[in-house]
Amino acid sequence: MLGPRRGWQALRRCVSLPRAQREVRLRVREALGAREPAGEVKVQGWVRSVRSQKEVLFLHINDGSSLENLQVVADPSLENRDLTFGSAVEVQGKLVKSPHRMQNMELKAETIRVVGPCDTLAFPLKTKERHPLEYVRQFPHLRCRNNTLGSLLRIRSEATAAIHSFFQDNGYVHIHTPIITSNDCEGAGELFQIETSNEAREPAEKTHFFDVPAFLTVSGQLHLEVMAGAFTHVFTFGPTFRAENSQSRRHLAEFYMVEAELSFTESLEDIMQVMEDLFKTVTSTVFSKCPRDVELFHKYIAPAQKDRLEKTLKNKFVIISYNEAVEILKQASQTFTFKPEWGCDLQTEHEKYLVKHCGEVPVFVINYPYDLKPFYMRDNEDGPQHTVAAVDLLVPGIGELCGGSLREERLPFLRSRLQRLGLTDAYQWYLDLRKFGSVPHGGFGMGFERYLQYILGVENIKDVIPFPRFSHSCLL
Amino acid sequence: MLGPRRGWQALRRCVSLPRAQREVRLRVREALGAREPAGEVKVQGWVRSVRSQKEVLFLHINDGSSLENLQVVADPSLENRDLTFGSAVEVQGKLVKSPHRMQNMELKAETIRVVGPCDTLAFPLKTKERHPLEYVRQFPHLRCRNNTLGSLLRIRSEATAAIHSFFQDNGYVHIHTPIITSNDCEGAGELFQIETSNEAREPAEKTHFFDVPAFLTVSGQLHLEVMAGAFTHVFTFGPTFRAENSQSRRHLAEFYMVEAELSFTESLEDIMQVMEDLFKTVTSTVFSKCPRDVELFHKYIAPAQKDRLEKTLKNKFVIISYNEAVEILKQASQTFTFKPEWGCDLQTEHEKYLVKHCGEVPVFVINYPYDLKPFYMRDNEDGPQHTVAAVDLLVPGIGELCGGSLREERLPFLRSRLQRLGLTDAYQWYLDLRKFGSVPHGGFGMGFERYLQYILGVENIKDVIPFPRFSHSCLL
């Protein structure tokens, strides 16, 4: 009988050998950050520029580990016709102090191997060209090789990690709220519905896969509320969906939301405090972890953004009530397309004005009209201008970045509201949460792409997500 | 004109005041871990048991921060009829050393406030009962209040954080691969299709929202490959979907996958090394961060699992080739339902036998028949038994935990394979990746729920995800 050990040992030996003989592999970031010259190293990456002089050949290579390229210095004899912009190379040589001011280290090449050539004529990116974001957006499979998108994706990755850390450090339990759901949390109706794609199915069998109509989630809130009945602090960070037929620079059909829910919370202030802490902690972390990537945006994309954000990080966010907001708008000298009126939703033009009025800083607007908001928001029991304990966070250039509320934890209030809406049957389980150890609780959601747009000053939301999905477009 | 500052300051003052006067709030975990007795504290949570004696009232309360409950000791006069199992309470008092061996600290209550009573008769969970997992599965909105599910969700949260940290620490860039896609990566056809749910739409307008048919992703691999053309190390961790009409204990319609892609990789060993490191690092982290939660599973759910896993963490995983696997199966004394034959897929019974044969440890099976595997896997150019550089990781009790491969980076190989399949047009963008600086690369995916099943010894996959979705079921 063939023993597995024999096979295993033989294989382990044969695959292990080359590894031991292998040179030290360095990433570009490591090579650039090295303090000491190093012996034989190998660096792999894509060529960003080739400059051939009589006595020396200069290459810049990048492997995505940093915005900066590593300069390779080689003998002109190492040049070959495949060594072009966009090609993939392995360079072996010695890491030495660079005589140039611009970089710390450079690689003195001994061998250069072109691993994958690049058809430069057909390649839509060109060497040393600053391609506009609109241009590279046409090539979702290649635009990550562009400097700006490269920086964006590194920043997005760091921000993702910082969000997880923020909640983890504060004792929140992470919950994967479902993507497919039989609820419509917002009641907005702009839902994507799901069916199996098996076209061979007989019409007679055309029943739902889940027995009920199923949709892509618009928010994980209701599911987080389930969890907030067992854990006092929970969060989720995942994709959410809207079938909005909009081509706006602030909307996508698929986007990411950070959502948190806190139990034993009786004031909106607690919720706002978490929103503000989250924003400030994550932003500071990103700025300190990717200084060069962030600099690219603050230098070339949105030059005024840096100073504004630094001020924002130092100051308390402003808080105004919806009532005050309407008064401010009514007294504005500006004429609005939508006349500000108590009971009406704040329009983009109103949000813009309010943020400007408060000094181009983040502004919490709290306590919205009862009739404007969904059934789950907590009744403030005030009057005659009846409000709920809702909060929106408005930020310059974007508008609504976060939305939150206290939730109606009182069974009689919730039951009568659902009855009026004819939703009692659908939300029996949600009422159950109030029957069995209900607690005052609340939470919020933050649009992750809008967050990135705001801190980096990126005009179009399609440029802050790896693969944007919007009406008429689902590339790749 | 109403200044925003006025409103802001007034509000800030009024919402800040109660906070300053508020007592020190402690979570149960913090209270239990306190080294010193503490003055006035407040603990909030749900009652897990009430024991009323003549001279003293004992409560156990839990807030989800740990498996352990905090014991509250109170004067019987503090009892009231709403103070039952399942109710939500706020207890104010002094944290003192417990005279009992079982716990470190206990709370001497001064006041007990029932925040939310519990209709215990209707409540499907009962005090001090060990409900089977099948029973609590019927109540997806309440089962998180059960000890086992509570522990599971804390472990799941820690494992999620540990996976992010593992990749972050190793220089991987996190990518949100899209959920909605126009590709079918696996070509398996068991896809969910997406449409807008707007029923008012005119039939004439019944065009696709995205202009093309769109599906829920089955894998982020192809999108990660895009990114592997700019970053040498990328990963994603998100939901994936299969419209499989299966009621198996190992399958869900919506489940989570960890996927990684590495560039400049020419050997399967590199990929296997990452799979093994990921498994071992994350498991060690979870075991050390949630010892009590893990213990619950290893004590009550799968008593043999602990020793087996500790052995697994210390040893190298076994590697065998598909060819060897088939030989082992052919020589087995056992009779299989599916006769083992070169060129056929390994069935569950085969996987089980192989794992047992190797000593109930994780087993990598590598180099599968060319014709069994999808178009993107790298041709080993061997023969006459033609294989590709694929790898599956089989583990005891589960079967396939991970799957990976080197990808076909050579343009001519990939092009002719796609041509034979008639897929050249659909995958033009994928061919592009090989035209412009192609590099040898590979990657893998690990099923997150199966991972949790394996390390905790949980029989049914529906018990390791907060809201399971499978055919005929999409609750909440």
C-alpha cells in the first residue's frame, strides 16, 4: 500500500529545494526603506519608465507596495526590446545608497529578466502621462496600474483595516449581516430582486428559490438590532445595494456601509460620539499610515482638502436641530429651488448651504419630522412639530455621510406604528425583539465610498471603488 | 440670523450634562476581570437566572461581552415581578471580591431597574436549559441570546479580525471584489440572477438595469487577478453565492470566502504555504483570544476536536498528488459508491478516506486532471495523464476547506483554451491581463463557515453563520 508519508516527504523535498537556494526577495517598499546596503536581492514588479543613456540604463519599477518607484541602474548591455513601460520584470542585483537626492536606495542590476512583455501600442496607459480619472475609468481591468488608483486602493485597504480595528478596540462584536434578505429595511422600494438563473427550468416549477421573494440588502440595521439584543455593541461592514436609476457622482448600485448598533443608549449624543470618534480615528490612522498616497490626492486632486481636514480633526463637529436648520434656511439670502419648509426633506442645495453656513465643517442635524422618517425611529413625543430622534451627518462637498437614530424600543409605540402601515405581520419578529428584554438602543451607518470621497476630495464616487456598478454598467 | 454656534453650544451643554454625572459603566467582561473592588458602578445586560432566597437575591446577568455571567447579589426587597429570565436590567452598586470560588468579582446591588421585561411564557428560550442547536435555529432573531450561539458569534468576530490582520501584517492589499458581476467565474451555472423589483415597469422597458444580465458572484478570483497585475499581494473577504438546491450540512446559498492572490509565484508550494500559515495563525489567535468560548465547543459539542487541532497546529500539513490519491483509493480495502478512477472528481467518500488514511489531518491534494478543472488553471504540460497546477485542502469532518491553483499566465495557452470553449469574446479583458505585463501568479479561496465548522467541530453549517440562507429558507 502506498503510504501518504512517502508521497508527502518526496514532494516536500522536491518543492522545498529551490526555496532554500532563492535570493532575498524584497518588495519595492522594503527596498526603498532599507537603511543599509544589501547583498544579492531580487525585486519584482512592473516597469514604470525606461531611460537609456549611453553609459547607463535607468529603470523605475513598481510592485504596488508603495507609490514610489525603485530606481534600477544597469549596464546598457542589459537592455532588450521587451524591456518597456508596462512589462513585468525580475531584477537581481545589489541594493546600494543612491547618489541622488530623490531616493534613498537604488538597485544596481546584475540581471534583468522580462517575465511578461507589454504590448505598449495597445496598452491604454502611457508612460509618464497623467491620465485623467475619467479616462482610466474605461479600463476597469487595467486602471489599478495607474498611480492615482494605486494610491486609492492602498488607502481604501488601510481605511478598511482601521475601521475593523476601531470597533474591535472598543469591544464591538463584528456581525456578517445577510446580503440576501426578505426584508426591505428602508421601505424605499428601490430593490434588486434575486432569482435563480436556471433557464432550463420548467415554467411550472418557477417558484422562488427561497420560497419567498428575496432581495439584496439595503442596510444591515434590522439584523444588527437582532444582535443588539444579545451584545451591547455590534457592527457590520459590507456591501449594500440600491436599484436607483441615477448617474450621480455620489450614488452607486453597489456600495459599502459601515453600520454600528449600541444597546442601553438613551441619547443621540452617544451615537454621535461614536460617529465622530470613528471618523476622526480612522482618518488619522489613514493619514499616518499612507502619507504619500494621501499627499497625491491633496496635492493634485483636491489641494484645499488637507488644511480643511486637519482643522476638522481638531474641532468638535457642529450639532444643530432640524428645526434650527429650517430657520437658518428660511433666513438665508440665497434663493433655493426647493423652498425650505418645516416637514420637508433637506435637499442637496439645503445641505450644502447648512454646511457652508457652519463654516465648511461636518454638521450633525438632529430630530427630524416624524412623518419623514421610517417606522423604526424613536418618537420624541414632542409637538406640535412632531419629531423622531434621528441624526444625519452632513459634510462639505458630499452632503449626507452618515445617518442614524435611536430606535423605537417601546412595544406599544412600535406596534401601533406598524399597524398603521399594515406591516405588523411582516415585522412580527421585529416586534418580538421588544417583547423579550427590549432595551433603548440606536445606531448609524456611514457610506464608505462617500467617506473616501470626502477625506481625499474625489469628485466622482466611481473612482473610489475597485469595480463600480451603476445603471447601464457592470463591467467585468 | 440664527447662528449655528448658538444652537450647537446650547445643545452640547444640554446633552453633555448627564454624561458628567453618570456613573462608571462597566461591561460584564470588565467587571469580571477587575482586579480591585470598585466604587459605584453600573452594569447593564440581560438576566440569565434569578435565584431568590430568604435573605438574598442572586441574579446572573450577561451583556454579550463574555460567555461568563456576572453574579449580582441583592437584598430580596429589590425583587420585582418583571425581574425574570430574559429581561433587560440596569444594576447599580459596588463591585466586590466574591466569596465564592466560581467567580472573581460580584456586584452588590443597590438598585436594580428592569429596562425591558420579558414575556417568559412566550419566549422560546428557557432559563438553564441547554437547547439543541436545531431547536434555536428556528428563532434566528433570538438565538444569539443562547450561550452556544453567543460564543460562536464572538469567535466568528475574532476570526474575522484575525484574518484581516494576517493579510495586513503580511503586506497584502485588501480589495472589495464586486458582489454583482457579469462573469461566471466557475462556469458552474448555479447562479443567482439580479433584476430590479420595480413591478410597475412597463414590459416594453423590461431591459436589464445594467444593460447586461447580472449575477451574484461565486468567487472574487478573476477580479483579484486584475489587482494582482498591480499589487503583488491582494486579498478579499466577502460573501459569495451558489444557487444550489442542496440541503447539505456543508452548503449555503450565501457564504463567506477568504481569497488571496499572489503575483510572481511559480510554485504551488508558495500558495500552500500561505494557506497553511493563514489557517495556523488565525486558529492560534482565536484560541488565545476566546479561550472560554472555544472551550464551550470543545467540551460540549466536539470533545475530540481540541487534541486533534493542537496536533494539527504543530505539524506540517500532508501533501499528496492527485495521482497518488487515486492510487491510494484504488488500493483501499473499502468499497466506494463511486469507483475511484483517474480523471474523475474526488467524491466526499474519497476525500473522507484520504484524510483518514493520512491520519485525520489536513491534506493538500495537488495536480488535478486538466479536463476536470476550469479554464484559468495553469497547464502542467505533463502527460499522458495531463494535469493542471491545482490544489485542494481536505480536512477531517469537512472535506474541501480550500481550493487554489496557479493561473495560466501564458497568453497562447489561455487563448487557445478560451477559443476551444468559445469564451474568447467574454474574456477579452482577462486575455488583456496576459498581454500587458503578465506574471506567473496563483491564489486560493477558503470557505469561512467551513473553517469555523472545522475548528469548532460544528456539524451543521447553518449554526456558524448569523443568518443562514439556503433553498426554501431566507428568514428575516
